[in-house]
Amino acid sequence: MPRLFVGTFLSNEGVEKLANLSQANEHLQTAWNAKVRWVDRSKFHITWVFLGEIESKTIPDVIGELKLAFGEPTQLAGLEANVQLAEARLAEPQLAEPRIAKPQLTEPQLTETQHPEPQLPDPQLADALFQPTGSAGGPLTLMYEKFEVWPSERKARLAVVTPSTVPDEVLQLDKRIKNALAKFLQSDQSQHELKDFKPHITVLRFPRDHHHKPNSKTKVSDIATTDALFPIRHEIHEIALIESELGNHVDGYRKLATFQLC
């Protein structure tokens, strides 16, 4: 089954800054006694919610919920995704056909030259065209300013860059996404995925058995940086439903649907 998440990729300027870290930190293999794996530049992103394995037939429903939260997607991945969106539309409630009672019509019928009057939007969907902006009216922005090792230096699994503060508008966006997709989470995922949002970009990964190795000493201070690295500015113009393609010699991400925020 497809493995899906909702994410936002890092902008080009930030990618260029992070892409050079691996060459400047070849010494970490020895310093940490670990065969670290640097994340490919094409994968730098933040994750809003990780859905995990989702049946293909459920993908139109996921896109449909995001459409209700953010409006029509601005991009779909090929014919398959367009078919999926069409299926999602077909699954939406339809207006009931006029009922005919004998010997006369109980409700007026539309002729070929008549058109229905415009319908007022459902109050529950009145804010469907959600257009979040930063406090100054521009795009939502995160500023990554430091390295961290998660979950800790002693039990290192990831090295990430994180912001010192998270704007309220970003937290509101995160809440909106999670509320829209909570019903697709498995019970064992909900506790983890619905907790407080901690935006980050993963830059390297450790072997699973790293913290069990003798003489493994992981220190954030060992990571070599330059004065030009931080801060890394991340303007959030869109969110995307992304498939993580693994196996069969494929290791990459594919956008299934994209929603513009501003």
C-alpha cells in the first residue's frame, strides 16, 4: 500500500545551504563511530502529518478532505490522480432529483433553458478557501536556527535543524491539517501524530543499532557549520500530499496533490 504524508518541501535557498553539509562533515563517521546517512537534497521537507500506509481506494477521500480545508488542489500527479479526484467528487453528496407525484408535479422542474439559482455555501464549509499568512501579511515563514539530535545524544536516531520559535499562524495551519485528516490515522498513530507540532528538517540518520555500539559518542557540537548556514528561511507557500516510494530500487517522494496557501 502507498505510504503517505502531508509535507512542505524546503525552498531552493535552504536546500543549497544544507546540501553542502555532508562534505564539510566527513569527520563525523569517525567522531561518532557511526556510518551516518545524509538525506538527499531532494528530500528536505517538514512533515505536517504522517499517514503511513493508506489503501489506494482511500486516497481520493484524503484529497477530498484537504480540498475542503484548503480549496481545489492546484496540481495533481498525472492521470491517475485526476481520476482519483473525480472519484472523490462522485462520492460527494448529490442533490436529490425532483420528485414527481401524480397527477401533478409536487416540485417545479427545470427545463432545458432554465438554470438553478445559486446556492449559498454550507456554513460549515464557509472557510474552505483557507489562505493563511504570516503576521506581516506575507507567506508563513519558519526560520531554522540550530541543530538538534533526536531523541537525544545518547540515543541518537536523527540530526535535524529546528526553529527557536514557531509562529502561531504555523501552529494554526498544523492544527487545521491534523483536524482534516485525523480520521485516517490508525489508533497507534494518533497519540504520536496529534501531539504538539515540532517543525524540523531531517539532515542525517543514524543506524538503528547506533546507541548500542561501544564508544559511540554523539555530540551536536561535532557538526561543522559556517556563519552563513543559519538562519535558514523557509517560506511555506504550499502543502502537498506526498507518497514515499520505497522498494524496487526506488527511494524518493512523489507529490499526489498540491494546495497553494498564498
